[in-house]
Amino acid sequence: MWMQFFTGRSGTVSLALVVSVALLASARPSAAQSASFEAAAEAYRQADFDRAIETFSALASDSSLDRSTRREVYQYLGRAYVAKDMVDKARGVVADLLQLEPPLVELDPDIEPRPLMKIYYDVRKNLSGGYAVERADPGMRTVAIMDFTNNSVTDKEDYDPLQQGLATVMIHNLNGATDLKVVERERMQWLLEEHDLQRRQDLVDQQTAVRAGRLLGAHAVVFGGFIVNRREMWINARLVDVETGEILLTEQVRSRPGDLFDAMEKLTLQVAQSINADLDEAELGTRNETKSLDAQMSYWEGLGLLDRGEYREAYEKFLESIEFDPNFTRARLKADSVAPILADAGQPVPESKI
């Protein structure tokens, strides 16, 4: 059982972009607009989506609304339409949101409902004509991390959440590199589903990694696997150059009870060094939001359930994660992103005990 294993320590900036940023900084909503926005946001939080849509739509039609607030209005509208399962409306709002660029519009998968993220990726693809990841700096290098394959023999299902978990930890760690764009896991999962790239859901090979990387416009892709054997874990990772198919790094780390985060930090540093990414080793150790492995495991289980569209079960796992560690921010954000979907579906929304 996983509980047995984890016993222990739980260039150049364009003038247009400069002008756009300056305008965003100087514009402010009026008092009436701010009041309407707060009322609509509160309606959304209370799962009164019809009222939220009505008020946010009125704000969106106000030509005097500043661009920064308009962005927030469109994001809330997208969330509300998704909660009401009004996919076409949500798609139209996302298209309107992207028309506000520059600066670049990037939705945060830790905050947004999973269905809205899929719509966002799809609208992006239709507007650009491809799957390549958008970058504020076109010269920035991009790396993608695929879910790790569970090669354990005994109690294999108990360790399945680590498939999403190890990838999520490395993504979170590499996001600290200032000269690197890291592809969010949700985009990678959407792409794999879109192209049916994985012959088996739990298996990633080099050919799949290279093809996915090319579609995303990534420079490199990380893929690998792990084996849990009693009280020790072997984590293997490969880094492949997407353009040439060359393996840039083959690395194995071993994790003993309670040392998983340290092992992933070591592996992340090896990946960063192999692609000459600027990653601060001292800062890396402070990036984990929780040291509770119980909280992390529940969170990772929730991610797997989201991948399968099991929203209620995912929500309960995120609440469980928060109960293990009330300060685990990402688990709380994920729970908040799922709750409105459950509320409009008429499902009772469990409350955290915290």
C-alpha cells in the first residue's frame, strides 16, 4: 500500500505590447462597474449562474469598461456558461477573450474548470491553425512533461496517482526557471485525447513523446516511469530533443520513505541542466506548497479523476487533501473550480471539515 511506502516525512519587447501594458495599468473601472462586478462574482460563488451571466453580460456590453476588467468579466462568463453546460456560449466568450490580446491571455488550470480549459485550448487551436504553445517571447524555449508510467508489480493500483503526481511536481518545479516555458499538464492531456496518441492510457513511449512535442511546438519532452518495491522507489526519466529525436538525458533517482520531494528536486535539476535552463537550486526547495504526502496523494488522485470527468469524486479528493493540509493552496483552488459544476448539476456539494 502507498501509505506503507510513504511512512515518514510526510529580447525585445514590441512597442504595441508596452502600450497595451501601460493602458491596462492606467485604466480603472468606475464605482458602478466595480459594484456590478462584485455582485456578479458573488452570484457566481453562490452558484446563481443565471444572475451571474445576466450581470456579467451587461458589463461586457459596456463599451467604457477597461480592458483589464473586461478580461475578468469574460473569464467569469466562461466559467458560468460551462457550469450551465452552455458550451457554444462559453466558446464564444473565450474567443472574445483572446481578441483582447496583447498582452497574452493565459488561463490558469489551477483556477479554471477543466471543461473551460479544454474549450480554451480548442479555440486557441482554431485561431492559430495549430497546437503550438503560445509564448509572450517567441524565442523562449518550451518543455513538456508527460505523465510517468507506473511499472510497479505489486499493489500497482495503489501507486497510480503518482503517474499524474510526479509530472505535476516536475512541472511545478520547472516553472521556477525564468527562461523556460513549461507546458501545463492539462494541455498535454487534452492533446493526447485529441489525437489519441497513447496506445495505452498508462504507457508513454519515445515516439509518442516526440510527436506530442512537435505538435505543441516544444523543444524538449520529459517522459519516464517508476517502480515501487517495498519501501523503495525507482524513478526513471528521459529527456528527448523534439527536433532530432535525440535522448539528451537518461536519469534514475531512488526515493526512500519520505524523500520523494527531494528525489524529484534532484531529477528536476538534472533536466534543467540538460537544457541549460536557469533554475535556482536554493529556491527550488521552497516551491512545494505542502510537505504532507497524504495531502499530495489525495490531490493527485483528484487530478486522475478529473481526467476521467468524475467531478464529484475529484472534488471529494481535493477536500480530503485540504483536510490533510489546510494550507495546500492548489488543492483549495481545484476544489473551488469544481464546486460550481456540481452545484448546477443539482449534486449536493460536500463541505470541507476545515
